[in-house]
Amino acid sequence: MSCNKENAPELLPAQGASGPLKFQMRMASDPRLLAVVRSTAAELAAVWGFKDEQCRGIALAIDEALSNVIRHAYKNRCDQEIELHCQAHADCLEFIFVDRGESADPAKFCGQPLDEVALGGRGTHLIRQIMDEVCYERLPGRNRLCLKKFLPGARRKV
Amino acid sequence: MKTATRQRPGTTIVDVTGDIDMGTSPGLRKTLLDSLKRTPRLVVNLREVRYVDSSGIASLVEVLKEARNTEKQLVLFGLNKTVQEVLQLTHLTRIFEIRETEEEALRA
């Protein structure tokens, strides 16, 4: 395939390249998609000014949240639907997960003490360690989890 | 995620490559537990691991528990920044025997 530059469309100047960025994904509850989503989350964080270590952390938190949905809400069924809404605000990144699986135990999102040799329970611990706000709600027929990560120096809600 | 196994006198080395997440950690767990059955010392090379999540960490903890129960040795080496960060966030850096290089791991 050749690339004829003379016929290439002229790039349009970016219009309104400021303000919040948002996009959403609707994905199957298939663990093979985790790598796709975490790399997207890390790229979004990098675009929004987070440092490399923070981008890796955000990708990990997103991965852990999705893994929890697949494992607990959908009991490892791979053909269910998960919505992920991402929005970059001036001061933070916000990720909202919506699934129609079984409800979660809200106590598990409260950060349990870590037992060093326990096999489970580290996912929610990691999410809480990395993200600044974690809010789980059971809505009629669905679960909604909202994660926020503020930019360094951004004012957080008290 | 892929694994390859090498033998040294008294030691099995498992080279792990790729991402360890909930989709791939069951395979890693099985490989490591099977290898541990056949060796007194298991050395795990994580140098080519780009990513690990809590399910991967749980697999390593399970192998460590099995090694302790059977009086065998588990040594990890070649942890990159990503893997180190996850171990630190889960407060697990002290329970594993961790070395920088393969030579150091074989001497552990």
C-alpha cells in the first residue's frame, strides 16, 4: 500500500481542544480484554498529565475493578456486559463501572486490613490505595462503582 | 503470559514473560505449583513481566505458602518497577525472598 501525500486530506486544526474529555466502552466480561482497557486507562492518565508511576497505578486500579466485576458480580461468566465511562475533568479522572451482575458487599469496599498470607482481598485494597475516591452503589438491577483520581495539587472534596 | 522452565542442580528456574492478570494467573499458578513439586528450590524470573495484578500476587503467595509447608525454597528475581510497586502496595516485599539477578537467586 502506498501513501500519496498529495491526495491526503489536510489535517483540520483541533477544535475546542480543551475542557473535559470523555468516552465510554461497552465490553464483554472477558478477562482477555483487561489488557486493552488498562492500556487505554494508562494512556488517558498520561494525556491528562499524570506521571508514569501514577498512570501505572490508575491502570492497576481499573484492572482490579474490572476483575472484581467479572469474578464476583458475573461469577466468571465471560459473556456479560460491562460499561465503563471515563471522564477527564479539570482536576481529576473519573471512571464509572456499571454491570448488571450480583450485588457486591459494600463492606468489601471499605478497605479491610491486609493479611499478608491471605490469598484474596488485595484487589479492593489496591483500588483504595491508588484512587482518591471510591464509591459503590447498588442501583435497581445494576451495580455502579465510581473511582476518582485527582491531579497532584488539585483540591479534593472533603 | 508465557512460561519456560530450566533445570539447574537442585533448582528449577521458571522464566515468566508478559502480563499476569486474572486471565493468565491460573496458568502461572499451575506451572509454579507443578514445578515446586519436583524441586527443592524454585527460582522465578520476573524480568520480562510487564504487569502483575492482585491475582498474580495471590498466586505467588499461594506458591510461597506451599513452599513453606513442604520445607522448600521460593526465590524471585528480576522484579521491574511495576512488579515492585504492586508488592509494595500490598505490603508483601518482606515475605518473599527477592534477589536482583539470577546469579544471586541461585546463591540464595
